Amino acid sequence: MNQSRSHLRKHKFLERLKTTVTNIFQLEESHKPTSPEDVFIQGEKEAVIWAELNKLDERHRTVVILRYFHDLSISEIAEILAINEGTIHSRLHTARERLRKSLGSLRGE
């Protein structure tokens, strides 16, 4: 019976992981720009953000995308990636610092 539960948990985990990975690069729009200029500016900003995200190594990029684009909690990310929550916090901190430095020009720094 325990083996059956373990198999079911593993199956659910794999299905959730598959769904998350399938959707990982689909950005949901938080608001729709109204003017053509706004559309252009928003597109340019997103392009710069994605370019900087893609410069991060995979382990940092993955946690950022799962946390900020898919709104997963730290514990959910830890479960999906099978690593402890402290590691998730550390990777998010490092990724945010790297992005803050590289995206400073978007904020006028």
C-alpha cells in the first residue's frame, strides 16, 4: 500500500512538473498597453528583461521564472526542483541582484 501511495505521489509530481515546464515561457500580460507607443515600449522592455533572464545560468533563471512568472511559492518551487527552500531563497536573491545590476538602465540608473 505504501508503494502505491509513493507511486501516486511521484506521478502527481511528474504531472505537475510537466505542466510547469510546458508553461514556463508563456508570459501572462498584467495589463494591455493602449497606444501603439505603449505597445512598442512594453515590447522593448520585455525583450530586454528576457534577454537578461536568458543570460542567467539555468538554475537561477528557472527559480525566477517559477516564482515571478508563475507565482509559485518557495515551497512549491522546492518541491518541483527537489531541493531545499533555503537553496531557493539563495538562488532568488542572487538572481535578483544580477538582474538589478543588468537592468539598472531601464530604471534610469
